Amino acid sequence: MELMNYYTIEPNIPIPAKAQKHKKSGTKTPIAHYTYMEVGDSVVFPTYNQARSVDNLLRNAGYKSITRMIVHNQAYRVWRIE
């Protein structure tokens, strides 16, 4: 299985405080890969919609996750927290 189209899962990135509102975009992200995330792993996405898709995938799979804007309206990080 080739993972070249996926964003990198990164462990041990601290969760920042909640930020301002996000801007939305129509970009889509392949999300099945992210069910392999461990507790404490996180992924950076360039759009809110991509981050939200992975956040929803993790929650629907029974995991807890959190999304934060990390660069003002330009990047979003999703953490698996449980």
C-alpha cells in the first residue's frame, strides 16, 4: 500500500488553546489512512474541511479527537486524544 498521497501522522505535538473561526474550502482528503493513528498522534492539513473530515472519521470509529487552527486560517491540526 502506497502512502504518498497522505499527510504524515506525527506523535507528541501539544494541543494549543482554541483559536479564532476558520475559513472553509472545498478540498477533499483521503481519510481511511487516519484510522491507524495512535493516541497522541496528530496530522496537519491545509484546509478546515480536510481536518474536519478526519476528525469526523476518528469520532465515527469510536475515538476521541480534537481539531485546532495552527496558522491563522492556513493550517489545521487534528489530534487523536483517546
